[in-house]
Amino acid sequence: MSNTKTIAKNTIFLYIRMLIMMMVSLYTTRIVLQALGIDDYGIYNVVGGIVVFFSFINSGLAGATKRYILAELAVGDIESQKRVFTLSINAHLLIIMIVLLLGEPLGLWLLYNAVNVPPERMNTAAVVYQASLVTAVIGILQSPFSSLIISFEKMSIFAFFSIFDVLLKLGVVFLVQIIDGDKLLWYALLLVFIALFDFGIYFIYCRSRFEMCRYVKVKDNDTFFSILSYVGWTVFGSGANVLSKQGVNLLVNNFFSVAINAAMGVSNTIVGAASQLVSNLQVAFAPQITKNYIAKDYNPLIRLVSQSSRYTSFLILIILIPISIIISDLLQLWLGSYPRYSEEFCILTLICVYIEAVSMPLITVITAESKIRKYQLFIASLYVLCFILSWIVLLCGASAYSVMLVRASVDVAMVIVRLLFTKKKVGVFSISKWCKEVYGKTIIIAFLCAPLYFLNLIININNTFLRFVTVGSICVLWVAAIIYILGLNKREKNLIVSKTKTIIKY
């Protein structure tokens, strides 16, 4: 199967996964918020944020595992593939030990000294923290197996497992509603059992389907330390990222209240759904980008990077512009009564997602090579700067959502850094052409969508649902039409017309 057809097939499976997960996730958030209440929901978000701070290593491990597995699939044999997989397992086990050693004393200290939790809920928050830490450890252990599935581009299986996971979590939410006792406590404990079950099905599938998924006796210190070095620098950057996001979450908690953290949690759910939409495209493109870089086949590499960035930009615009216009109706229909500042957090966080997401293909190129120290130093410095600037603006008395304006500014600086590093690694890559294809078209599309704001003001429909459907549909169709006319080239338009005719025919 050609690379283009493989990407298209994988993208379809991932978008089916995304649509189901997004609908279930949004519905689950509504039920969880109603079941737990605003304060307990805020507590879960801020306490879970501490665990995220310690499990940030997982993203580095996943990236390292995929990078080395893809390299072995491109140039290695089955024995070398088994060795790399074994070494990645060893690295994960080592990191789990570090997470537990740090997570127990430091995490509990943060919980009791740096988190604004009502005194009567502190004991429950401590148990929730322990349950969340166990969930994070299980997730780290599962990482090499999910990375293996993605590396082999078995996206249909990856999609099925992900859908099954969100359905289990939806079942937990309904169960929590009928359970007597502390619902927050039960919710956290039941999520631990789901994590264990998820690990089990990933482990069984990989062991039965992939020959390289074998733990063998291996003494290859060079490769092991190479993986650890890659993981270490990736974790360094990821840790700074978590400091920027979860650390800012703690700052907002200290300057305001758990109710504001609930508003951030609501925005994170919407952003999570949008990020799933984007990540599906990135996951589909990433293996081919990495393989082309390792093979030094730069022409298809640049084409894939440009396509992935441009398609990502269009997908987010189709979400960002309509949501920005109908955000109040969306929150009212979704949650009923929603926390203060939810609208501002949702819109600003989506803008940050856009700025960051369009540069994700550049990250794939940069991290396809094992030497990533300089890049991670630059990025980590910017993440730390984001945390410091957020602290300063809050000390100056700015509103809670001002931290998102700081983050957006820092994200722009990160895109510039990623463009420069990509140019250094791939000399034939054109920064100006990439900017013209991605941001140039985005500015034009956004400008032509400005009339939608005024259209929303003049449409007078009293029924919230009817107004949401009417205005939302107009916005989505308007944005999609402009993207089709101005954003796509002739070949892409012909492909869409051809596929549409085929669907209508059948």
C-alpha cells in the first residue's frame, strides 16, 4: 500500500475514533461535573495536575520508544528490534521507580502545602492523589505497547482500544452516580481499575501480534544510554511544559479558588476534544515523516510536513471560529450552569492549541534524530519563561485568564524556534514557504470569517438549542467553504470532488 493510501486509511480510523471519543468525553464531563459538583471537580483537576507533573516523563518515553522502534523497522532486523523493545521496557521501569520516589514525598508535600483545598476535603484529596499516581504509573508501563501499535501503523486497533477505554470511563461515571458515599473517592479508585484493564488488553494484543514484542536478555549499554539520553532530554522539555501548564494551574488555584480550576477543567475538556481531532492527523503522518527523515528522503518529507501543518490549521479553524462565536450557547447546552471564566478560558486555550498544533510536524522532524539536547534546552527555557511571566501578571492583579495570553505569546516564540531547528536539520526546507502555506492562508481565512461575528449579533432566536444549531451550522459551512476555495490546491479539490461523487453514487 502506498504511503498516501496508508496515511488516508489510518486517518479515517483515527477520525472515527475521535468522533466517538469526543462525544463520549463531552457527555462524560457534563455527568462528572453534575455528580461531583464544581468544588470536587475542581479538586480532582488540581490534584490530578500534580500527578501529571510527575507523569510528564511518559510523553518522553513514548516519543523515544516510537522513534527507536521506527528506526529499527526501517534499518534493523528482528533480533535488533527485540533488543530495542527490551531496552525501552527497561527504561520505562527505571522511570517508574523515579516517579514513585519523587511522587510520594514531593507530591504529598505539594498537596498539603501548595494546593488550595477545603480542609474538610483534604483527606479525600490525599487518597485521590494516591489513586491518580497509581493510574499514572500504569500509563507509563502501557506506553511501549501503545507505541508499538502506532509504529506498526495499526490504527484500527489503536482506535478500537481507545474507544473501549472511553466507554468504560462513561460506565464508571454512571456507576458513581448510584454509589453511596464519597463520589470523588470512588471515581478516582475506579479509574485505577480501568487503567489496569487497559494495560492488560494492550499487553495481550502486542504479545500475540508483534514478534519484536519479546523481553530478551540483552547487554547493549550504548543503545540503552542512547535511549535514556533521548528520554532524558525529551523529559526535560516535557517537564518544563508541565510546569508551564500544570504549574500555572496551581498558580491560578492559589490566587483564586478551586472554582476557577473547574473553569480551566471545562476548557481543557473542549481543548482535549479539539486536540484529539488534531492528534489523529499527526499520528497518521508522524510514522511516515520519521521514516523519510531517517532515510534522508527529504522531498516527500517536506511535502508531508507542509500538508500536515496546513491540514492541522484548517481543522482547528473549523472548530475555533464557530466555538468562539457560539461559546455561551455551547456551554449552556452542555453544562447548564457553568463556572465563571469558562468562556474566556475555552477561547484562549483553543488559540494556544492552534499556535502549537500547526508546528507539531516540525517537532516530528526535529525529534526524529537522536540528538535533541539543544532543541529541548531552548524549548524548556521558553516553558519556564511562561510560568514566570504568568506568576508576574497574577501578582500584578490580572484576571485568571490572563495566563492564557502569556502562554499564547510564548507559543509563538516556540514556533519560531522549531522553524529554525527544522531548517538546520533539513537544509532544503523553506521557512518562508511554510509560513505562507500555513499562516498566510490562515490570516486570509480568518479575515473572511469576520462577518460571522456580526451575523451572530443580528440572529435573534430565543430557543438556545435552535440558535446553537442554526448559528453553528452557518459558521461551520462558511469556514469550510472558504477553506475549500482558498485553502486547498487543485489536486486536493479534485480528490474531494471525486470522493464525494463516489459516496453519493453508493
